[in-house]
Amino acid sequence: MKKGQFRVKVTKAGAIYIFLTLFIGVAAVNTGNNMLYLITSFMLAVMGLSGLSSFINLLGLEFVFCPKEEIYAQKRTLFVLQIRNKKCLPSLFLGIDTKRE
């Protein structure tokens, strides 16, 4: 992945939320009910704020992989992952998934 590119992965709960937002939006158009318009706009605003906050949370982080002194072909080795925060705000709720095969 190139620098500056971000990949968005929709979770199961996120897909349900998107479907529910679209469903209520269609219901608002069909019925003309102003309360449904307000609910739909609130749900869309929360979705937008969630995306913006996660983008700001990851922006300005630098990931550096530091290998051990010696690395051999076809042998498992350990790496140290250093995360540097270049912005003044802290980054919260970062999850690092280590896949062991």
C-alpha cells in the first residue's frame, strides 16, 4: 500500500448500521415524516464523525519494523514494532494483530 492510501474495512456491525440508515432514509422519503428525516440525518452525521475521528486517529503515525540482529531464510524471527506519534493529540484504541502461522 502506498503512503497516504487508506483501506476501509466495513465490519458486520457497520454493515447493519449502514443498512438501517438506508432503510430509515427510504422510509422517510416514502412517508414524508420529518422525524424520520431527523433520525436519518443524525445517523449519517454520526457515521461521518466516526470516519473522521478514525482518520485523525491514524494520521501522523509512523510505523517502523526493527528486526533482530540476524535473520535466516525460512526461519521464524521476531520483529519489534515501533509506533511514533508525530501529532500533538494522542492516538487511542490502536489494535495490532499478530498472525502466527
